[in-house]
Amino acid sequence: MTSASGHPRAAVFGAGSWGTAFAMVLADAGADVVLWARRPELCEAITRDHVNADYLDGIELPPTLRATTDPGEAAAGADLVVLAVPSQSLRANLTQWTSTLPADAILVSLMKGIEIGTADRMSEVIAEVTGAGVDRIAVVSGPNLAREIAQRQPAASVVAANTDELARRVQSMCHTTHFRPYTNTDVVGTELGGAVKNVIALAVGIAVGLGFGDNARASVITRGLAETARLGQALGADPYTFSGLAGLGDLVATCTSPLSRNRTFGERLGEGMSVDEAAAQSRQVAEGVKSCESILDLAGRSGVDMPIVEHVTRMVQGEITPQDMLRSLLSRSAKPERHGH
């Protein structure tokens, strides 16, 4: 369905930094976009003042972008429904929203997490809750630090779907002069790359907080990529995905940028804060803190050894200190390199 202006319609559920930035991309690409947000005052600021000071302070939003607290209003007539809420709240939220979603809308996940308890990827949660087939579900992932994209700095990403046709349809709706989406058909690998890199970024941040240098950071990033690829192989992902934008690209951006919530959260842990203290200083969810347990669960079900994820999980749960975590996982990670594994 298109609007009276002849433009495609898009609904973005979640007005955090990434949801808002992606809504800007869609608007720049020519779509009529409505953001759903929980708080009326945030909706008013977005629609009336064209700002989202809570999450993208100092950035002017497109004047065509509007927001609402009514999920039915947001979804009405949408060709594209984008889901950008914290991964662990997706199921509960989507259960409430499903009846309002157009039956033929494409459902796009921006979320990078694995559900606690089920160890489901976000596209699997979407399929289960909505009943949508794989011909309607796509995933967008990559080195997508929200503030840079909202500033219209150059960025690339991956649109993954089970068919080339669907991936290209979504690609055409979010391709701008600043945002370049590539396509692939490896939904599993794309989602795993996005989820696991958050945990690896926590480990890198912990190393930074402890005062370790670039050698330690590079070791964690490299071995983290190896862990991700092992899990991907066990779950049938395309190995090439992990050397691409949704794998290495996203991992490097998240592990090295001070704009990364997970990297910053890890730094605070390395500096001696508790998980609760670090969370109190962050407006948005650090997905790696929430998803490390479920990723470790998925690895265990798949028979895959993921020592970095295991150590981060143990640290987040208070079983080991940051110092013990880094020393232990780095010593373990070096052994497979020496023995060629």
C-alpha cells in the first residue's frame, strides 16, 4: 500500500537511537514513516519539534517524520513494519501489536539479541508470534552506530532475507546517498553476527576499563570472531557472512567505538562498577548484558565452545571478577591458535 503522496509507508516500532536513525533513513529514501514510542512526550517532541533529545540529542529529524503512542495508528497501511525494541521485550510487545499489523506487510528486525529461555533468534520470535512466513521477514544488521547514521555519515549494512527478492525489496526502501544496504540470504549468520558481537564488545570494553592495550583488544576481537563463526557453522550459516558487514564489520565498529553502548558498558565493568551501577548510567539497554546467557545457552545446545561468551556471562552473573575473566579467556584463546584449531 502507498500513501496519498505515492510513497511507500513504513512503521518503526521503537524510538530509541537506532529505531529513530533507521526511521530517518527510510524517510530520506522517500517513505512516509511513523514511529511508535511508548511515551507521549517523546512522540510530541518528534512530531512537533523534530527532535529526539533523549536518544539523539542535537540532531534534527526530517520534518515528515511523525510519532504516535498508538500501535494501530503507526501500523495502518504500512508496507514495511520495522521492529527496533530491546530484544528481550520483543515477544511481549509483538504479542500486543500483531493484530494491528497489515497482513501483507514486510516485517524487518533491527534487533541484535538471542531470546532468553528459548535461545531463539529475533526472526524466529517474529515468525512464531505473528505467524508470518519467511517470505515476509527480513533482518537489517551491520556496522550501524546510530548517531553516525543519524548524522548522515556514510555507512553500509546488510539486508538479509530468505529470498533475494525480499532482500532487494527492503534494500530499495532504505538505500540513500549516505546509507548503502547490501543483500544476502543468510538470515542465520546475519543475526548471529549481530547478537554475538555485543558480548564480544563487552569483553573488549572490560579490557579497556582494566587498562589493557591494543594487543589485548585485538586478541579478544579476533577470537570473538572465531567463536561467532563456529556457532554459525553449527547452525548452518554461510561462513562468508562473518567476514562481511554483518560479521567483522559490525564487530569492529561495536568493539572499537566509544559510541557503542556495549563497549562503554564493558569499560564501566572493567573500572570496577557492578552490573547494576553500570546500567544506572546508561539510558538504553546494552544488549550483550541481556543476551550473553542466551547465546551461551544456544552454544551449549549446539555443542559449540565459546569461551569469551562463557567468561562474560560468568562475570555478568558475579561469579568471577573482570581481572580473572580477561586473564583466563586470553590464555584459553591462545591455545587453539598455536595448535591450528
